[in-house]
Amino acid sequence: MKRNNIDIDDFNVEIFKLLNKGWMLLNGGDYHNNEYNPMTISWGMMGTMWFKPVVMVGVRPQRHTLKLIEKYDSFTLNALSEDQKDILSFCGAHSGSEVNKVVECGLTPIKSEAVDCAGFDEAELIIECRKLYYDQLKGKNFLDKGIIPQCYPNRDFHLLFVAEVLNISGAEDYM
């Protein structure tokens, strides 16, 4: 896929559409060690924190990708085109501890510009991120207690990662 580097000030995306409707692959691991695993996400945020452009993603404790995100200091977010929704569905429904999702989906890991984690050549957008902070959601801190039975009936609260956006490359639609 043809992607161009995008300056953060020129980055243009409808974030609610991208995450909630389009989904993304969160890839954890290290390109040089040939160790990575993508998982599908549809919840997250983008904005500014600590004078830096950041993303915030949530990963449940049982996800295989969590081990790689904890082990390494970076990850990538990869947006695929609408006709690749089957890849996103597969990566959301299967665990990397049971199947090699990269091989099964025919994804092509590529070296990132600014981080050690791989992006995917099939992506129309790659956001390269360096972890800055993490914490686990706590049940006692939910002000809207209805979220817990709706989203966390097993109390498997997400770990939230705030990461600095170091590089963005994407198709012209994202400029």
C-alpha cells in the first residue's frame, strides 16, 4: 500500500468513525526480533497530553498482545481499508497464543520509521507509538456503575496505555 509520511499538524481523521466503525489493528512486539501479534481494537482516544500528541488504547488482561505491549516500549496502530474487514474480524476473534494471526491473515510486517514495532504493509494508515504511561481501570472508580455489568461482567478491566505518537504514515485521505 502506498503511504506518505504525515505531519501531526496535517493529520486528518474522523476518530469516532475510524475506531468505532472502522476498527484498527493494535500491533505489539518487536520487528527485529520477529515477535509481534496484532489485535483488533475499536475503543481508544487521540489527543494531546503532557504537551505531546498521544493515543490511548485499552487492552484486556487476557489478551495475548498484552504480553508484547508490556515487554516492549512501542506499538503500532494500523487502519485497514473497508474491504479488509475480514482481517479485523479474524484478529478480534482469535488469540495469538493459539494461532499466528499474521500468517493466517496474510499480513506483511514492515519496519517502522520511528519505533521497533512492525506496521503492516496492507494498512492504509500506520501510527507509530512509544509508551508513556499505563494503569489498569479500577471498578471502584467508575462513576457510571452501569458500565461494569455492560462492559466488564467478568471484571476484566482494561489496562490503559497512553503513548506518544512518533510517526504517522498514510494514504492521501488522512492528510
